[in-house]
Amino acid sequence: MLSLFYLLLSASLITFGVLLWRRMQLQDTHKTAALCVWLGAYACITNAALFSPFIEPEMATLGVNLSLYVGFPMMALVSLDLALGWQWQRATWGRIFLALAAMFELMRRAEAGNAYGKFILLACTLALLVAVYRLIKGAKSKGHSCRLHYLALGFYGSLMLASLWSLNTSFAVLWNGLTLLTFGGYLYFSASAMALVSPALSPK
């Protein structure tokens, strides 16, 4: 049953990744978000029991580490990038990817992986709270509905509690994948809503 859920989750993540990749506005940011959800999909596929006979354990571990310690914090930074208008370019996102991967390896060798994982989750929660606050503030100033922001915040808060509980368990990939799916869905639907408000920015 869990294997089937992993497969359904990975299919959903791949789909949202493709949709985000095709977004024309804030192209580098949305493509970074697509990469993050694809990392989550990779982790789900490599940890599904259906594929375990064909996948080396090292590849499954790599998928988990990339998704939890690289893709997840990058997705939190994507939300800040959109909320604060940083507009980071592709080269900047590449450096962030390498820095997160290097930091994880340093923490692993220092045998501080568990503490580092909790720090990542808490830091991502703080980043999201700041981002959602700024997005809600901006939406209210323009007279737009904030329902989508509140819905995403509620889902994310619940998933973060589950992620903290499941850290270093077999369910960590599941909760992380659901969190990335929530992020990806929020980014896609908020971008669609923005395109409806400003048709000139709509992707061709």
C-alpha cells in the first residue's frame, strides 16, 4: 500500500514539475521549483518497494538526501524569492544547490545529521512564515483574495509537524514529498491566478 502511495505521489510531483517548468513568468524561479519537486519524485520512486529489486540502496539513499537536504530548503527559498522579489538568476540557484549539498556532506561527516535535519525543517518553516506573511500582505494591498495563501499555510503547517515527527524514519520521504507537492501546487495555482489578473504576463 505504501509503495502504491509513493508511486501516486511521484506521478503528481512529476506532473506539477512539468507544469511549473512551462511557466514563463519568473522563469528561473519556477524552473528551480520544478527541480525541487522532481527531486521529491525521485526520492519516492527509489524508495518504492516495487522498484527496490532494481535500484541500488545507495541510489535510494541519495534520493532521500537530495530531496530532504537540498530540494526541500531550495523550495523554501523559492517562496522567499517570490515574496521578497529577489529574482535570483539560474547561476545563483546553482550555487545554492551546491552549497546545500556540501553543507549536508559536512554535517554527515561531523555526525550531526539529525540535528542538521531538524535545523533545516525549522529554518524552512520560518522562511515560509515570512514568505506567506509578505504574500498575504501584498495580496491584501491589491484587493486580491488570500484564500489560497491561508490554505497553503494550513497544509504546510500540518505537514511540517508530521515531518518533524517522522525525521529519520521510513515516513520522512512520504511527508517530504507531500510538502513539496503542496509547495508545487501552490506555486502553480498562484501563478495561474496572477496570469488571469494580468493576461499580458500569461505564458504563450
